[in-house]
Amino acid sequence: MRIESIGIHEVKLDLKHFFETSFARVTYEHFLLLEVTVDGVTGWSECVAGESPAYSSETVKTALHAIEDFIAPHVFGCAYDHPDDILPSLHHVRGHNMAKAAVEMGAWESYARGRGESLSKALGGTRTEIASGVSIGIQDSVGQLLEKIEEELSAGYRRIKMKIKPGWDLDVVRQVRERFPDALLMVDANSAYSLADIELFQKMDELDLMMIEQPLHYQDMWDHAKLQKEIRTPICLDESIHSLDDARRAIEMKATQIINIKAGRVGGLSSARDIQKLAAEHDIPVWCGGMLESGIGRAHNVHLSTLSNFTLPGDVSDSKRYFVEEIIEPPVEVRSDGTIEVPTGPGIGYDIQKDRIEKHRISHRILTP
């Protein structure tokens, strides 16, 4: 395998509705799409770094810099036997997992297309459909949140994730549980709390939540292990897990009972696959998290979720929930039973709408050796 060129599209897509976390409220997504050509076959991927360094230290601008000046020049000079070899070859570039993942995932899509098989089959996935959950951001009122949850449950979603932050947490979640006593509910704090909030989380034990996602500092495992000893509700780590070694440490420390896997956060599909395998060996279930991806990134998440240990509904939801205009056809669709059918065509199995990408494009460059 030789990577012959990398096309980079910088794109902005408007959201249908604002999305708010403990970081900020957003009304659009600013991201990178990559065309990675390997041995004459082009694969598409999405870099999930955001416009600001909130979820991650990476941003759209740092990803552009890392890909253009460090990652691309290196991979152009390598002959790879398999996409698994790409991330290890970039060990000399510290961090920048999202930039690395964008290149690696584009190569994976090209690899699958070149073999005439779906990305899920190339990865070793076994499912023909995946269970879908939905993430609901912080709303302007509890009433608005309850209405949105009602709407999503009626649409068939199998799990509801609510974003929380100090001042929008226990009382809000309690009202949701009272309204929906049988729903699968979880909360995501995006690192907004500390060990000073143990009592708050102990009270959440009464609300029968599936998990509390990343309640404490984004680089922490030690305090999460302390918190887990004090509460019954499983802790799920997200931002703390950037590699297979991170996952191993978190499991050994008993800092997590569930892992949210995002391919962009951990350096690509190979790393994500290996983390879910390690977790399975320790009876730790995993699920696929979302980063408000466009259809291209969402499609990659669909295929990743077919791996055997992705046993919990992920944040891979319907395309039409988020963007005013989608860039793939057909859009990713959640069926009435809360599942998404996995495409069987080559690569991601969706058609890229290049005219729509150009319509929303801010910049474009093509990197070559």
C-alpha cells in the first residue's frame, strides 16, 4: 500500500438545532474531510477535531498543520502492508490523534474499496445492524428537554444520553427519570465535576442510570477510580482514553466499567478495534461515541460499531437529526426499532455528494509526495 495523495476539504455545515455541552453551545460544525488515495483507489474520512480546543487540545487548524507538515510527508514515503501499520509508523509525532486518525481512516476506506468489501468486513465486524442511541444537549428548559426525549423515544432510539453540567444535573435528571421510568438513560458530564461532587453522584445512584460518562478531569484516571468506589452507577471513560495503553491502565485501576470508543480520539480504526478487543477480555462493554460528525464520519462509526464488543447502543444516530444538508446519500437512517442497517457496498457504502461538499467548503488543498 502506498498513499499517493491526500485531499483536504475544510467544511462548515449548519446544524438544524443548537447543541450544548458543558463546554459551549454550537450552531454549526467546522471540520475537515479527507480524500486519501492509496494505489489508485480513493477513500474518504473525517477529522473530528473541532473549531476550538474544548473537547480536545486538537482543532481544525492544528489538524491541518499536523497533516500537511508532519503526517503526510511521512506516510508518502512509506510502503504499508496493511492499514494497521499506519498509526505505529507515526510514533514520532506525539499526540495529534485526530489528525492521524483522519489519514488512517481514509486509508482504511480505500483499502476496503480496493478489495470490493465493506469497511465493516475489512475490520472484522460481524453485525448486519447496530443499535442506536441518541445524545441530547443541554436545553433552555427542563420542559424542552422532556419534549426532545419524548420525540427521540418515539422515533425508536434505544438509549438516551443527556449532557449535564453544574446547575443542570441532579434535579433535571430526576425529573427525566420520573417522566420516563423505564427508559435507558445515561448522563455525560464532559469532565465538568471533581471529587468534591461525590455526594451529587451518590444521589444519582437512585436514578437507575446505565452509566455516568467522564464525570471528572479529562486527563484523569486516579480520581475516577476513587469515585467508582463510592458509587454504584458504572463510570464510563471517554476523554481519558487515547490509546490501547490508556485503556489497559484504566481497566487495571478499576477507573471504568464501560468505555466510550471514538476512533478519532484513539488514533484511528485499528486502535479502536484493539481497544474493544482488550475490553472484551476484561468483560468491559464498549460503545461508539459521536462527535457531531457529518455523514462520512457517521458512516465510519456505523461500520466500527459492528465489532463484537460494541454491545451497548452508541451515539450513531440519524443524519437528519443534525444537519440542514447532509453530504452523503442515502443518509444514515435509524429504523423504527432503533437500529441502523449496515451498508454492504464497498468501503463505507454511501455515495459522497461532492457538489454539496463544494457548496459548504471553506478551503481545499491536495497534498502529494
